[in-house]
Amino acid sequence: MKFTEKISNKLNELLVKNYDAEKGYLNAAETVDSPDLKIFFKRRATERSEFAKELRTEILRYGEEPKDSGSFKGIVHRNWTSLKALFSSNDEEAILEEAIRGEEDSLEEYLEVLKDRTLPPSVDTMLFKHKSAIQAAINTAKVKEELVS
């Protein structure tokens, strides 16, 4: 496998994760009643859309083909979030819990890719920026979860 293909495969995995997160956040924004949480989830969806655009650009830069949609696992996670909210006594808390869980999964994937010390500096910088934003989203979601519980 060529070096550029190896990098693109890793970036495509993150790209799919960002598609899933964006859709999940949009779903969450539609589900909650709180205007504050709607704004939070919409901002996260926009952020993840931007991450996806940046990842697509990098993949194309390496002459590889970016993936066009999310994963089956992401669809299952979004459906689970909807069901959990439906049956939960505190919808917003349950949705925040699922958002945190999804973000922690994303964070782990970013950390795994960032362990590769052969990444070009531009990719490393971009992924570190994404990782930091995801960590900030986790922290904010945890604070919001405390407020609604």
C-alpha cells in the first residue's frame, strides 16, 4: 500500500466518523426542546461538517477518493439515541449522554490516528485541531448534562 493511500484510508475513517457525528447532532437538535441545547447541537453539527470538508480536501490532495456517506454503526447509534430519548424520563439528559459517548469514541479514533508519527505536518496539525475541538465539545456537553440532570 502506498504511503498516500495509507494516509487517505485513515482520513477516510475519520471522515465517516464526522459524517456520522454531524447527522447525529442534527438529529439531536431536532429532538430536544431546550433552545440552548438546540444551538449547542447545531453548532457541533456545523463544526463536524467543517471537519469533514477539511478531511475531504486532504484526501483529495493525496489523489485518493473521499467516502461519501456515514457508517452503518453511525446509523445504529443515531437510531439508538432516538429510541433512548423516546423511552427516557429526561430526554435531554439521555441525548447528552449519547452525544458524550459518541464524542468520546471520536476522540479515541483521532488519538489513534495521531499516534502515527509519519503523518505529514499539515495533516497532523489539522487532526490535532479537530481533536482539541472534540475534547472541548465533550467538556461542554458534560457541563450541560449536569445542568439538566
